[in-house]
Amino acid sequence: MTDGELTSTEEATLEKIDEQNVDFLRLQFTDILGTVKNVSIPADQAEKAFTEGIYFDGSSIEGFVRIQESDMRLVPDPETYSVLPWRETDNGSAARMVCDVYNTSTGDPFTGDPRTVLKSVLDEAAEMGYTLNAGPEPEFFVFENDENGRATTTTHDSGGYFDLAPKDLASDLRREIIYNLGEMGFDVEASHHEVARGQHEIDFKYADGLQTADNIATFRSVVRATAEMNDLHATFMPKPIAGINGSGMHTHLSLFENGDNAFYDGDDEYNLSSTAYSFLAGILDHAPAITAVCNPTVNSYKRLVPGYEAPIYVAWSDTNRSALVRKPAARTPASSRIELRSPDPSANPYLALAVMLKAGLDGIKRDLECPAPVRENIYEFDEEKREEYGIETLPPNLGAAVDALKSDEVIQDALGEHVCEKFVEAKSAEYSEYIAEVSEWELDQYLEKF
């Protein structure tokens, strides 16, 4: 909020709006559950948006405020300005900016805004001398629509991991998505068909924590919009089809201190510093509560089961992907990092990165000792051997994950009182509704048997 005075970045953004013939701006934010929301304003209101904000009814947004506290204010971040490539026409273009949400009564950032939640934990890291770099790997499915334009679970192709056309019919779609992402400033590093039919992955370059969260939210919107323009439906639902792999969002994490990678130590067997080990230990220690936020739907736990390459064992490794955390090979000191493999793309990216970072910082503050890596395939362990190695499993369902969150004060503190209360309330209701539902599987199994 600039209180009537424009910053140089805001002034430069206004010039771009004029030069690029933008006639409408989409002001974007997310609710607590991670759904992207936006309000569209004429481009000539951009200066007002920067200096005064744009008012909206916060009581209509999931988990924000009560009806008697409904007036909220959106303030766009000019650093996030980007033209929407698919909205460019000769008559004018549309652009979007990601916003922070403010209380109108106090003028302060709204503690229920997920972007504000992440900023708070990033500030905590900064006070400790660290900045966070994160690189996500979001996966998604592409399905055909029916004659009424509704999504089906009929996959657009029959390809498998790294397949080429003709099996991978979505290669043209991925190319179009990558073009749109590139036009919006993304540095796409790779794209490929994933293991399951109809499943894809597009990887973009790591960035600081806030930009990464903004990028994930934007990425999901771009993928879905591009698919829709091709009469297809893209979904980030973790497990839309039983019996095949689900979609994850493996997230690479590292801390930098004074411009250097605080996770790197060239004298260590795994090139990890004591800071990295403590951070990793914090992730493992808080893994159950993290799961509630990073795997926030009842469907998430259909992915987190043995047999489909999903990490459910609370351990780390440098050699295999059966552990919750992996230490990827690093070509340079700057690329030394850890990879948390449990998150899925249904997570609110701001809250997910906030709890990952908070857990790691807690490990550093407490100087937690990291367990030894497990270099064997944990999928092949029986229960006795897992007990011998001291390997726990992630919560088996959303209800258990929410219970873990309710007993973890560190992760609750990362979310803040408002978000934690609303998140637990929403997810408890979701799980209660789910367990009371009678599924087709139950009807098939029991209707004629009993």
C-alpha cells in the first residue's frame, strides 16, 4: 500500500499497461483452500488499485471473515504484472497481478490471506539470515470433455513415461502451455509425459519462496485455461483414476545465506551442511502435520498408498525415491538442495511452502539431529524392518492428518491462528462428509452380498 504515492515499480507498470494496450486487469488472490480468485477492473483503475486498493466482500471468500467484517481490500503487487497471452487481441489485452489482502478497518495485511501467511514465515527466515529457494514439479491429468462440455475421466492420450507422439497426443497441448507460460515470464526447464496415461509434468525454474508460490497458482490457471481452449479439461486432482499413479508436486528446497547456498558442504559425504541436516530433520519431525496442508483433500490419500511410487515413509535417502525426502544430485554448490516428495498440486501453494519452511527453520533452531539416510527400497520392507529402522508412515487419511496438525504447535504457528482455525474447520467437515458417504465400491461389494 503506497498511501497515494506511487513507487517506481508501480509507475513502470502503469507505463507497460499503456504501451501493451491492456484494457482490463485481473487482480488475483487465493482463498484458504488454494482456489484462485480474481476480480477484473478496467485498466484506467490501475493507479487507484496501487494507491487505495480495490474493495471486495471478504465474507464471500472461503475462510476469510464473518459477514459483519466483510469489507476487505486488494492491493496488487506490481512485480507480478503479466499480460495473459490468450487474451491478447487487436482491440486490447488483459493482464493479471497477484494481490495482497488488507483489512479495511486497520489498514494492516489480513492474517487470513495465504500470501500474507507465507510472507510472515519468509520474514522469520530473513531474521535468521536466510532466504528460501523452491522449485516445484507439478503434475496434472488431461481429460476429454463430453458433448455437454463437462469433464470426463477419458484420457486425451494413452502415453506413458517420456513417450512420444502418436501415443502422447498432448505434446502439442504441452507446447502451447509452455508458450503461454514463457510469455508470462516463466523459465520452463522441461516437460514430458508422466507414468500414467493422460498424465503430464512441466517443470519451471526455481525462485524465491514468494515468487514460487505465485508461480504455482499462475501455473495451474494457465494449464487449465489452455486446456479449456482446446476443448479439454486439465485437473490437478491428486488421484482422478484408481489403479494408476496419482499426481504429485515434488518440491525442491534450499536456503541461501549472504548469497551462498547454506545447504552445501563440499566435505560432507552427501554435500550437505549441518544447516541442511537440521532443516531436513525438522521436515521429518513435522511431517504428519505438514501432510494436512500439503495433501489437503480426501482424494490426496488415494495417492499416498504403497504401490504407486508415492512417498509415505518418513525417512530420507540420496539413492531412491521410496523415502519422503530425497537428496538429488547437485552439479554445483548452488544447486545443493533437498526434495520433499509428498506434496500434491491440490495444496494451497502459499500455505504449503509456509509450513515446509517453518518446519525446517524449527529444525535449525532446535539443532535437530538428522537420522541416517535409508539407501534400501523401503517399499520392500515389512513392518518389522520398518520398526527396526524407526521409520514411521504419513497419516493414512485426511482425518488423521488434521489430528496431527491440531497437535503440532509449530505448524499451527506457521499458519497463524485465523488460517489454522478455518483450515481445520473446513477439512474436518470435508472428512466427516466423506466418511458418511456411500461409495460405488461399497455398493458393488456389499449390496447383493448381505
